[in-house]
Amino acid sequence: MITTPAGSERKTQAVLISGFLGSGKTTLLRHLLTWKEDLSDTVIIMNEFGDISIDGMLLDQDVEMVELVSGCICCTIQLDLRKQIENLVERFHPRWLIMEATGLADTGALVDVLAEYTERDVFASYRVTSVIDAQIWPLRHMLGPVFSRQLEWADRILLNKVDTMDEEKVKTSMEEITSTFPRAVVEPTRYCRIDMNRLLKMKALKPPPATQTPHRDVAYDSTEGWQSYAFLDERPVNEDKFNRFMENLQKDIFRMKGVVRFPERAMMVNHVYGTSEWTESATNEGTKLVFIGRTADMDRIARELKECITT
């Protein structure tokens, strides 16, 4: 039983951020946390596919954060998610509860949980925003059903990284997405920059009942066929060797992210389907990397990384 403070009629507003691997979900979350309105009564649930958390390192905000790893927030640890929601609402009575799902999440299962707590009057409402990498949209048929299922439930879809495509391709993608997912508002973005008033204050749409929604009549494992590997080492990494490692990175590695500790500096790497971005990191910890792929040789990754360690 969830209780609210005496005399309080405020209910929690829930926001779900979903989208495929590397689409820009954590970037959107970081922008959201800079919203000009007061977010001090905000709790965050973050989830990652893998054994260690990387995205939580990117947030530097005064909010309560619960990170759920080693599974999917909306399927394999769905019961734990319910416990987390009840615990957080009971302890903090937040105005906002923000969830960032793993890039391999079956969003429909998580929406079921949000709908349940809305019907129980714990949440005032909930919104679902999904993020798409503009470069990945044309390749969606190669990624399996999880890609489209993440978008079926969205109130708003952000076509992100449009600066990487020409205007005609962006226009075509926007038309295709609008046609495929007509219930959602579709917006093009760069680095997920969007007016947060539009995102958070938009009228929450009521999704169709689960029994009327495609694909909800069968059990579904959204992570099937995908694998992850986590690498941690406190020793410095030889920069030349690591650069060669990146040049020869297996094409089956779709996503790689984390911190690489070189002898003189630490760098954050964000790799999505052959494209890498590097930024400086202030961490004093060692190397901490997560790899996600299909049919990738993770044992080979481990061997090659160990060869990069400075002895």
C-alpha cells in the first residue's frame, strides 16, 4: 500500500525514455535534468543491458537514482521494478519519476507497469518518449522486432542525430516514421535538444489496452540473440594499442561505451555501429567498458583488451 503525505493531493508524473542502443536516451535525460522548472522532487530509474553501469556516470544531478543492471527493466526484472516504484514513491513522494530503459527493452512490458500504477491512482499520468538514431532508421529491418516494438507505445518520437543526414533523407525518414507510428508526435533533433515544456507538459496519451496491442499475445524476450561483455581494469591502457584495437573492432559489436584510462588522461568513448565519439573524463578510476553485439566473439574482445594493458 502506497501512502502520500497528510494533506497532500500531489501525484507522481511518470516519464519513460526508450529507444534502441546508442540512440541518445541518456543525452535526452541529461537535457531533461536541466529543465528550468524545479526538479528537486525527482527520482530516476536507469537500466542497462550488461553487468556494469556506464550511463549513471554521465549524470551529475542532485536527484535520487536507482540503477538496475544485469537484465531488462521491463521483462526479466519487472517484479523488481514494481518494488522500486513502490519504494521510491513511498519514501520520496516525487513529483516526477523518470525511467530510462535499456536499448534492448520491450517497452510494452514496461508500459503495462506504468498503466497499472496509473489505474491504481499512484501516478497522475505517464508519458513515453522514444529516441531513434537517424542513421539507424534505414537499417531497422536488420535489428529484429525489438526496434519497432520500442516505438509502438510512444507519445513522442525524436528522430535524433539529423545533422548526420542530408535534408531529403531526414524528410523521407520523418514521413516513414509518421506513417508507421501515427499516434506519436515525431520531431527531428540534434543531440536530443527539445523544448522540455513540450516534452513534459504535453497531454499524456492513453495507449490501447494490452489485449488490443500487436504482439502482446505471446511471450517475448527482447534481448534474445544479443550479448554483452564488461571489461574492468585499474591499470593504465596503452593508447596506441587501444587505437589499433578500435580500428579493428569487430563489426558485430553494435554498441560500446565507457571510460578508458590512459597513462596521462581518461577518455569517455561512445561507439555506435562503426562511429565513435570521444570526450574527456574527469574520473580517476580505471578502465570500465561495456560491449553489446550479436554473434560477436566476446572472448576475443577480452584477449585483445588485455593486450592493451600497460605492464
